[in-house]
Amino acid sequence: MADSTTLTSDTTTLVSTGSTSYISGTSGFDSSALIEAAVQKKMQPAYVLEAEITKGEASLAAYGEMNGDLSNLQDTLSVLRNEPGTLGAQSVFETKTAYLSSNTSIGAENHLGVDVVAGTPNGSYNVEVQQTATAQKLGSNAIADSTTALGLTGDFQLSTGLGVPATIAVTSTMSLQDIEASINAQADTTGVHASILQISSTQAMLVLSAMDTGQSINYTSSAGADIGLALGLTAADGSYLNELQAAADSIVVVDGVPIQRSTNTVDDAISGITLDLYAAAPGTTFKVDIDQSYAASKDAIVAFVDAYNSYRDFALVHQETSYGGTPTDSAVLFGDGLLRNANNSIYSALTRNVATSNGSISIADLGLSFDISNHLVIDESALDSALLNNFDDVATLFEFQFTSSDADLQVLAHDKTVPSGAHVLDIQVDAAGAMTAVTVDGQSNQFTVKGNIIEGAPGSAYEGLKMVYTGTQATTLTFSASQGIADQLNNDIESYINAVNGSLTLAQQGLERSNETKAEKITSIEVKAAAYEKRLINYYAALEAKIAEANSMKSLLESIYSNSK
């Protein structure tokens, strides 16, 4: 509204609003109060809209928190669900680990490390580290001062079996440190690195090291003085005078078979397994058992439970009521349909029984239960027992699993529920081998075909399932799918938080648009109220002026009348 200034006397008030001033009170009524009341009435819709915006902002903040908690929960599911598709991330249940033991008092931790690729078959191996690979090192004679010019002029070449020879030029002004720097400038090419070993305050040694294990250093004097001979690296016949360490290959015995490599990382002896050789332990056999990573699987389940309980804390805040049964001030989303539906979807997934080859399994079989507020509680002993004794069924409880009788049929993706059990798929092709139609369990309207992609038809039980057939022959095959609770929860959560079409995302966008529209309406109301106020000010100013003029005329007439007596 317009700024105003009010000056008051016993009987009148001077009101200044913008460029307009008028006398209020001459008429006997308070025009200023009348204007204020009229303008406030015009502003009432704006005040209602402001309250709605405040409520909308609170809902937006709550939706943002809900989105964050659901996203965190989805993150924990990513390692449990076994993402569909050939490029999908494998679940933690597919992770393998190596369990090491020793037949002597020598422990494996300082001698052998083992990395295992996911999906590697379980197995057991006996490993003996007889020798680790080393790189050749050569030392020079002791030099009194590594910073003083040596007065040597000549060229020499260095290399290893894996490097390329490069020429190192030495001039009379170069010190031992300068020669070191020149060698290292070519190290990436030659495979030879130089360093200075300070033996004492008056003795320094140039050390040449092959950069790769199993490699020897090749030195050749090519011009001028023989720098290697002058420094004491080589003898007159070219042999090395001071070999600090000889080049050697690693030798590891696997199940009685000696294996020799030039490095200490042996990644091609056992398929899917990398052996890292730290130190030799001749005579000691380390037993390497490859099995599921029980600890990693347990950690993933615990992380999932923690994330669910964090979301559950959020949900409880927004379901809280006071002693009188009314929502508390913190329960911004009390009765909200999105929150209620999300809670129902999550609870429904968590209480499912999933079919396995041994019958069925639920979270109760893992020692997971709901407390009185529907938080998940873990019985760690029961969880450990389930993982150790029933690992495959535990994986089935959480994972999406797909098998096909024909390797040419693979699953690409799915984003909804998938009918469990085995299904018979008939694939028809034309003369060119291109797929033309498919039927499943005798039904022809469940899938659509485009190129080599088989996709569940909209509205069918297979909607959201996408498979690829790379064969060129008509065939009848079977496939089966099993959807665990982690996969189902992932898809349910995605339907809420998807950045494009998630229902929670759309609700947030709708609230933002609504608040923007309401803010625009408030601005429009304020502009109209200001114009209305100005019209009222002008009206009452003119009215007061007319009344004042009439009163003045009245006073004049009364004076004339009085004087005429």
C-alpha cells in the first residue's frame, strides 16, 4: 500500500499518502480507518494465498526429505538386486572372496594376497610362494660429493628388455646429481630409474634400478669416455661391479605345478583369480578357498536395514498425532496419499514370501522382524546362520534372477513386477532369420517384437520386461524369472523418485508451479489493492474538501446573519 504520514490535532487529522494530502475528521468520521478497512478486505484473498504458499513450501521441504530417504534406500538396494541386463551391476551375492589358511605358523597376510572376480566358481587351491620377482639394481663407486662437477665427457645407452635404448649425454660440467637427472628424464623410455644413495656425509652412490620386476639393465658406452667404467658401475670387460639386487622371476607353485612369471601379480594362472605375491615362504602351503563373500553380503543387508529404518523414522514423524488425536506441527504430510502409498508398497515388498528351489523364504528366515513401530530389527545370529547355511535362498530373496534354456535369449531390463516360474516361449522367424512373432505359454498377445527385441506388451503381465534374442532360427525355449524383494523395492521406489516421471517428482513440480501461480496472484491483488486505496484516498480527500468548504460557507452565513441583527 502507499506510504502515509498522519498529524493529529484536537479535532482534525492531516493525512499525507504519496502526493495526496487531505484533512480527515472535518466530516466527523475517520476516513483513514475506513480506507484501511476497505483495503484490508481487498487483501484478504492474498493473505489466504500466502498461507497456502507457506503450507506448500513446508510440503515441498517434506517431499524433498522423503525423496532423499528413498534415494538412500534405493542406493542400498543396488548391490542386493542383481540388476537385470548383460551390463547390469551384479549383486553382492555374486561376489566371491578368498579365505586363506596356512599349514605352518607362517600367516598368509604378509606373503600372499588373492583377488577374485565375481562369478568365479567356488574352489580350493594349494599355493606355495617359492620366490618373488625382483628388478636388477646396480651401484656405482662411492663419490665424495654428488654436487661437484665430475669432469667426465661421454655418451652411454641404457635400457631393459621392456624398454627402448636411449642415449644419455654426459659433459664435463655435470655432477652425479646431473647424471641422475639426465637418466630419469629418459626413464619412461628406457625402463631404468636412477637415484642417489647417501652413504655418509662424504660418500654418495649412484643406483640404477630396472623399473619392472624380472628385468635386467643393459648398459652400453657409445661415445667418449666410458662413464660406467669411470663411475665404477662396470668393469673393463663390461660386467657389473656392484650388483645390489639381481633380476629374478617369481615362482609360485599351484596345486603342485610350478608357475614362473616376471611379475609378482599372477593373474593368468587360475581363471578369475589374481595372486599377489608379497614375500617368499618356501615350504609353507597356503590353502586358498574361493567362496561367497558372506561378510560383504551381511554388510549389504545391514546397510539396507539401516536405510529402511531411517526412512521409517521420517514416515513416523509425519504420522504423529497429539494427545487430542490431531496431527502435530511436524506431521506436514499427515494423511498424504503419496506417503501412504509409498509406505504400503515398501511394507508389501518386505513381507513377501519368495519362491526358492527349497520352498520359499522371507525376511523372517534371515532373523529380520518388525518392532511395534515397524522398524526392522536384526537377529545377527540368525542372519549369520542363514548366510552360512542357506546362502542361495538368501540371494533369491533379494535378487532378480533370470535363466533361459537357450543362450541366445537374454534379459535386457525390466521396471515392474515379473511373473515368477518357468514360461514356454515360441519364437517365429522369416526366411531371412528375422524374428516375426512370439507366443508365451500359448498366448500371442503378451509380447511385441521389434528387430531382435522382445518386449512385454502394455497392460500384459510382462509389461516392462525387455529381452533380446540373438538367434536366427525358429525355436521353442523356456525361461524363468524370479523377482526378489530388493528388485521389487527398487522398481517401486523408482516409480516415486524418477527424475522425469516419478510420482513424487511430479508432485514436487506441481507444488512449485502452484506456489509460483499463487505468488503471481498475490502480486496482482496487491497492485489492484494499491490502486483501490488510491481511489479511496482521492474520494475521501475530495469529500473532506467539500465538507470543509460547506462548513466554511456555513460559518460565513452564520456570521453575516449574526451581524445583520
